[in-house]
Amino acid sequence: MVPLSLPLFLCLLLAVPLLAAAQQMSSFSATDKPWRPTDSNRTLVSPKGDFAAGFLAVAASSPATYRFAAWVVGANSTDRAVIWYAHHTNYSPSEAGAASSLAVDAAGSLSWSDGAANSSSAVIWSPGPALSSSATTTAALLLNDSGSLLYGAAAWSSFGEPTDTLMAGQAIPGGGNGTTLQSANGRYRLYNAATLQFNGSLFYANVSSGSALLNLTDDGKLQLSGATQLIASDQGTTNRVRRLTLDDDGNLRLYSLIPKTRRWNVVWQLVQELCTIRGTCDAGRICVPVGADSVDCVCPPGYRNTTLKGPCTPKKNYSGSGKDDKFVRMDFVSFSGGAATTATDPGPLMSKLPPKNLADCESTCRDDPKCVAFGYKFGGDRTCQTYTALQDGYWSPATEMSTYLRVVSSDNDTNPFTGMTDMIQTVCPVTLALPVPPRQSETTIRNVAIITTLFAVELLAGVLSFWAFLRKYSQYREMARTLGLEYLPAGGPRRFSYAELKAATKDFSDVVGRGGYGTVYRGELPDRRAVAVKQLHSVGGGEAEFWAEVTIIARMHHLNLVRMWGFCADRDQRMLVYEYVPNGSLDKYLFAGAGAGGSNGGDGEEESSSSSSEQQKQQQPLLDLHTRYRIALGVARAIAYLHEECLEWVLHCDIKPENILLEDDFCPKVSDFGLSKLTSKRDKVTMSRIRGTRGYMAPEWVIHREPITAKADVYSFGMVLLEIVSGRRNYGFRQESVGSEDWYFPKWAYEKVYVERRIDDILDPRIAASYDDAASVATVERMVKTAMWCLQDRAEMRPSMGKVAKMLEGSVEITEPVKPTIFCVQDD
Ligand SMILES: *[C@@H]1O[C@H](CO)[C@@H](O)[C@H](O)[C@H]1NC(C)=O
Ligand SMILES: *[C@@H]1O[C@H](CO)[C@@H](O)[C@H](O)[C@H]1NC(C)=O
Ligand SMILES: *[C@@H]1O[C@H](CO)[C@@H](O)[C@H](O)[C@H]1NC(C)=O
Ligand SMILES: *[C@@H]1O[C@H](CO)[C@@H](O)[C@H](O)[C@H]1NC(C)=O
Ligand SMILES: *[C@@H]1O[C@H](CO)[C@@H](O)[C@H](O)[C@H]1NC(C)=O
Ligand SMILES: *[C@@H]1O[C@H](CO)[C@@H](O)[C@H](O)[C@H]1NC(C)=O
Ligand SMILES: *[C@@H]1O[C@H](CO)[C@@H](O)[C@H](O)[C@H]1NC(C)=O
Ligand SMILES: *[C@@H]1O[C@H](CO)[C@@H](O)[C@H](O)[C@H]1NC(C)=O
Ligand SMILES: *[C@@H]1O[C@H](CO)[C@@H](O)[C@H](O)[C@H]1NC(C)=O
Ligand SMILES: *[C@@H]1O[C@H](CO)[C@@H](O)[C@H](O)[C@H]1NC(C)=O
Ligand SMILES: *[C@@H]1O[C@H](CO)[C@@H](O)[C@H](O)[C@H]1NC(C)=O
């Protein structure tokens, strides 16, 4: 009992004198003496005690000035969240000195006047003009349990005159025309209940594209026009005090009061990238995010600040003749053109030029003495823009933009804005050479020669046979593209807040997979789109690094790759948001009875068999040969794309049936690609060792501990290919059918194909019945022989993934490979 009673005692000790000092009123009327700001802690409180109103001293004002405000009572007597203040028609707060007072006069009208309670003194504030006629002597000022101040028979309500906050159930006055909310510092406003603006006109965000805000409901939904809504992460919980506030930093946030502690939680916020808010940094500065909820404003290289916050100016001026200057590239940095008048107007400080190459863009800027910088976008449309002043600069990998800053040639400042170099220099295609092995038998060298020749030949070979296949699936591709675009507003992945994802996944309740990289949850975005949220473990590096990597992953678009829509980097949380692929992973279909479960990105051996996915319990349909072939080809193409066509050369490092998800019509989608890039450099060595899955890891990876190359993925794919054909795990097969200690699936399969000539022994017995026509025989043969090439012991003997796809397609002939030798993974 001792540990309990001490805090309780302290609590009483503190509370008693406070209660005694405070004068709490439930109403204020003509019978009460005038209310002065200095009346010791005199407040008006709501019946349930959640809200209070009174005078608050303006910080750092001398002599002291006061505002008349209503607030939510917080955890202690000094903790209050102001939800309304008496204000002028331009929303600026009404303020007055200690001598002013609020009073209800004999005629029943309420006013706050400066000086004494004397009818001739100036009125600072008085509730709505409609009041004078309908006021009565018995009228009283009240504060109700929704947080609204009410006065008089005409029912003046502070809800009708919002300042920076909207409460639950509060209707937006004037149908939302004009300024809806204005931040307390006067810099930002919510205009027409739809857009956020800085300095009266500079647009920077939409509440929701195309719809306006209607109101906040009691259970935490933001109702929008067009019957849409935005959902807070604690939506559904009633009896919570919530407020939607346009904060002084220009962001619109929904706060929810935790009843127990009476502290506020942010349950929704409009702008995720705070640096995109106009006016965050002064001229010349670049806004850089620091954590999820703060920013830093730094000077670019060659510039300096004379004061702590003010603008940054050049350290030295160049002549403008184009002879004594140079350009410094700042990656992922862009500036705005200043006060734009419409959404398409670039603003007076920027010129948007028709697409140019980098050299032309640079000389355009150099030729103009007024040009201080130019912006260039490498990907896509090669945007070129020039600036005459640096306004609203910010760093965000989502922009994919670089700004070239013009500085004097002697400038030697270090440039902290780098990171795009890798991307620019490894622009596709990355060609994978097939090196000749240093010491090998003559037959091997001959085989290599054959492969190398085939490589040349295949360039000429068309993929006509697959044209029909592609056409059939192009509709899916279009769909994915359309869906994806909405989530890539600025050309990059969308950033989600932790609260948003917590709400989307119902507090991370529906686990659909667990693995080495993290746990996967099923979720639903407010627009009802199903997503898989992967909560990553052991991701090192800073937020900026994570962001840059995620941007690269999000750029990988392929019909057979799971699409990434966004990510979350909130304090130490790192999450990826993917499209949800409903049918689950390939292993469930292939290894019937194996009991493996999981959907999206089940990347681990300890795959969960979560009870929430009822589909796992159902009998899975048996995949026919044609479907298996299509799956194999799709996966091969996706990995070939990763290896050879992407901006960055990406190894998958964990190809296995669990990471192959199946869409409608069994269109395969490879998941978990690019994740090995997200692990920190420090962890990379150890991580990669654990990453691969037993049974799918290439020999050089397990035995020699050599660096992992693209050929390791080829090996894993070969193993998966054999499993697709046989319907059995490469290691499970051995225990069932063959007792020998040194049994090795690829070796066994090789003998079946090239020695015994009994390919049908490898084929899944469940589909053997359909293996009767020549076309099926040819398909199986192609799949098995391709796998034999992929499973070569020596990495350099394995074909590239692009080549593998061609082998599967049948557009190149497959020669006889070297026999894979004994290789025992089991006891490593
Ligand atoms: C109001 O209460 C606080 C303690 O909560 C006290 O420090 C302050 O002096 C009081 N103000 C007046 C004017 O009495
Ligand atoms: C009151 O609460 C605020 C925030 O909730 C806290 O910062 C402050 O220290 C508290 N003051 C006291 C006297 O407990
Ligand atoms: C009313 O205010 C005026 C100046 O504002 C002052 O001259 C006058 O004495 C005041 N009357 C009373 C009764 O306080
Ligand atoms: C408080 O007053 C406002 C404005 O008139 C009204 O919308 C709201 O329903 C009232 N709340 C309660 C609990 O009576
Ligand atoms: C909030 O909006 C909904 C939908 O338009 C409407 O039905 C409801 O009456 C509104 N509530 C208030 C308090 O305005
Ligand atoms: C808002 O403004 C529009 C256009 O100016 C007007 O048509 C509409 O009637 C206004 N709505 C209200 C409620 O004033
Ligand atoms: C805000 O607008 C005013 C004029 O409308 C302009 O003079 C001022 O420079 C602007 N401030 C910023 C920071 O853009
Ligand atoms: C905001 O909404 C308007 C109208 O729907 C649209 O034209 C504009 O592109 C939107 N802007 C952003 C940044 O979403
Ligand atoms: C310039 O700003 C930085 C922080 O951004 C600050 O550390 C430095 O003191 C400032 N320089 C001057 C001269 O105020
Ligand atoms: C650069 O030029 C501007 C005006 O042209 C001037 O105000 C500034 O002092 C100059 N800066 C230096 C470092 O000479
Ligand atoms: C940069 O140049 C200045 C002179 O222009 C020199 O004093 C300074 O040491 C140089 N800094 C570096 C890091 O080279």
C-alpha cells in the first residue's frame, strides 16, 4: 500500500490549494461582477468539466495582454488546448490589457471592453451583432459539453465563428465559403474547407482532391463532400474529445484526448512531408525533415545566414558573365517559384522550360545573369526549370529532382545533398557479362561458348509466341498503373504516418505472414483499398537513407512484381505498404498438405498459420501444367527485370515459393524484392547469410562464402522451377522417396532427364494424367532443362535471368548442361 499512498498524498497536496485559488463558474451573467483578466484563475467550466473558458495571458507580452479563450482541460492546471478565442473578422485574436473586463450590462448585452466597466470605453469584443436585439437581462454566457460558448436567446455560439480549430459536431459556417480556419499565428489558412494556403494565397495541400470538409463526427471521421470520408486511427471510439486544428506549422491535424492521462494523440494529419508546406523555411534555405514531426532549415553550399532563422544569402557574388561561376548539384532538392496565382502557374521566380537535356538546361541558366539556379529531373519527362530567387526549398526524394545551384567557382563548401549519383550512373540496362571460368574442363568451355553464342542469337529471336499472353494481361497492367498512380502524387511513394497505418490495419491485428524481414499485416486504406503492411525489423540507417531506398523500390514497376504504394518512417518504425494480393503464395498451391500459409511477403521459414485468413483452410485448387508454366515464366521475367532493366541493379536474394504471390487468374507477383538493400551496411554481411532460405541458397553462397551475385538468384529460381514441376519441396522430396544421404534434387533430376530419359518421374504425380500430348511434354522438358542450367554448381555457368526467361519461352534452344554434383545444404 505504501507505493500507492504516496503519490495519492502528493496529489491531494497539490490539488487542494489549486482548487481553492480557482474560481469556477458554470455561467456568467449580469448578476456576476465584471470579469477581469487578473481575477485569480476565474474560469467558466462546462457541466462535465472537459472544457473551460477564461482569460489567458499572451506569452512574452509587456505590459501583459490577454485573450479571452475556450480550451480543453488537460492533465494539469497549466495544460490546456485552446479551441477558440475572441477574434476580429480577419481572425486575428482580440487582445487587451489587465484593466479590461468582460461584463453583461443592464440591457443584457455581453461585451469585453478596455478600461473600467464604463459604457463609454472601447469594446474589444462582443458576440455577434444579432445579439443586441434579442438579448435579455437574464441572458448568461455558458460553455456546453461540446466545447461551444453560448449566449443569449438568439443562441450566439462560438461554434459559428471558428478560429484554428473545429470540434466534433461543429458545422462549418457559411457553407465553407472563404476562410474556414486560420492558424493562431495568422500565417496559414484552410480555404473553402478544401485547400491549405500560406500567406493568404499560396496553395500547398488539398484536404482531399476534389472534395471539401463538412464536419468531424463524434466517432472520429472527417466527413467530406461527395459522401467520402477520412478516417482517424482511433476512429470508432466514442466519448473521446477530438479536435481538428490548423497548427502554427501549417499542418492540419486531428487530435484525440486520451481519457486516462488527458494527453493528446495525433490520430490523423493532412501533410506527411512537413517540408512541402510553404513558408516553413525562409528564403534561400532548404527544409530537411528531422524525424516525422520536425524540420530543419539549412543554407545551401556557397550560401550563409547572417541570423539564426532569417534568409540565406550568397557568400560571394559571381559577375553574371558566366565565367567565374559553377553549378553545384543538390540531389532531391527543389524550390518553388514563389507566389503562384493558380495551381499551374509556376510563380514569378521560376520559368518552366520545355524538356531539354541537362547541358541545354545548364546553358540556359548560365546565359541569364539573373538565373541563380536551375532544376532538372532525370527520370521521365526531363523537366528543366530556372530560378531567379530561391524560395521554399525542400529536400524530398519523392521529387526525383536535382537543383543545380550557381555559385562562384572558388566556392569549396561541402555539399550535403547527394545521393542520386548511383541512380544516374546505373541507368539501365545493366548488362550481366558471362565470364569464362578460369579453370575448367574442355567440355565446360565448349558449353560456355555455346551459351555465349546463343546470347547473340537470342537478340534476334522474337518473343512473338508470347505476344498473345502479354496482351491478355495488359489489362491488369493498366489497372495496376492506374491504381498506383494515385498513390504516387509527386512521382514517389506516398508517405504514411504510423497512426494512418495503425488505423488501416486495425491496430496491427490481422497478421498474414511473418518472416525474417518482418511481420505482414492485412489492412484497408480509407478508400477501401486492401493493402499488406510489412513492419520491418532490423532496418538500420537514417530516415533519409530509408526514404531514398524506398523510392528506388517503389519505382520498380512490373506486371509480375508486387506493387509498393508507400512507406512509413515514423521515429524508429519502418513499414512498407504494398498492394494486397488475395490468393496467397505459391507454396500453398504447390505443396498441398504442407500446411504452409501466409500471404503477401511471407518471407520466412517460420511462416505463421494465422487463423484470420480463412482461405488457408480451404482446399486449394490444383495448378495445371499450363498455369505452372505461366507462373514460372512470369517470375523469371520479374527477376530478369530486377536484374537487368531496373534503374539499380537489384538482387532478390530470397526467391522461394513463399515469396511468389498469386493474383486472380494465377498471375504471379514476386514480393520482397529490394529489401536486402534496406538493411544497414553494418548488418549486410550477417543479414545476407541469414536471408537466404535453406534449400534455395546457391552453393557458392553457403560453402565458399563468396559475395552474392545475380547468379545466386538464378540458382534459387532453378530450385523453385523444379518444385513447380514436381509439386514437392526440394528437401522434402528426399525424405519421402529416396533414403540416400547424399541425395541432391538437381543431381537426381539431371539423371532422370539426361541419363534415364524419364522426365515424367519428376512431374507432379497429381497432374501426370494430363501429361499426354506433345505440347505438354515439350513444356515440361523445357522447364526441367532450364532448371538444370540454373542449378549449375558454378555461378558463372548459370545463364542470366533474361536468358532463363528466353529458355522458358522456347525462343532459344537449350543445350545439355553439366551435371550438378553432390551438394548438401542440410547440415550447414
Ligand atoms: C492561478 O493559479 C496558478 C496555479 O495554478 C497560480 O500560480 C497563479 O498565481 C494563479 N493566478 C492568480 C492570478 O491568482
Ligand atoms: C502539465 O502538463 C504539461 C503537458 O501535459 C507538462 O508539460 C507540464 O510539465 C505539466 N505541469 C505540471 C505542473 O505538472
Ligand atoms: C468612464 O470612462 C471615461 C473615459 O473612458 C472616464 O472619463 C469616466 O470617468 C468613466 N466613468 C466612470 C463612472 O468610471
Ligand atoms: C453545444 O452547442 C453547439 C452550438 O450550438 C451545438 O451544436 C452542440 O450540439 C451543443 N452541444 C451539447 C452537448 O449540447
Ligand atoms: C455532418 O455531415 C453529415 C454529412 O453531410 C451530416 O449528415 C451531418 O448532419 C453533419 N453534422 C453536423 C453537425 O453538421
Ligand atoms: C458559396 O459561394 C458560391 C460561389 O461564390 C455560391 O454559389 C454559394 O451559394 C455560396 N454558398 C454559401 C452557403 O454561401
Ligand atoms: C506575403 O504576402 C505579402 C503580400 O501579399 C508579401 O508582401 C509578403 O512578402 C509575403 N510573404 C511571404 C513570406 O511570401
Ligand atoms: C487539389 O485539388 C484541385 C481540384 O480538385 C486539383 O486541381 C489539384 O491538382 C489538387 N492539388 C493537389 C496537390 O492534389
Ligand atoms: C545560421 O544557422 C545555423 C542553423 O541553421 C546556426 O547554427 C548558425 O549559428 C547561424 N548563423 C548565424 C550567423 O546566425
Ligand atoms: C551581392 O550582391 C547583392 C546585390 O546585388 C548585395 O546586396 C550583396 O551584398 C552582395 N554580396 C556580396 C557578398 O558581395
Ligand atoms: C575554402 O576556401 C577558403 C578560402 O577561399 C579557405 O580559407 C578554406 O580553408 C577552404 N576550405 C577548405 C575545406 O578547403
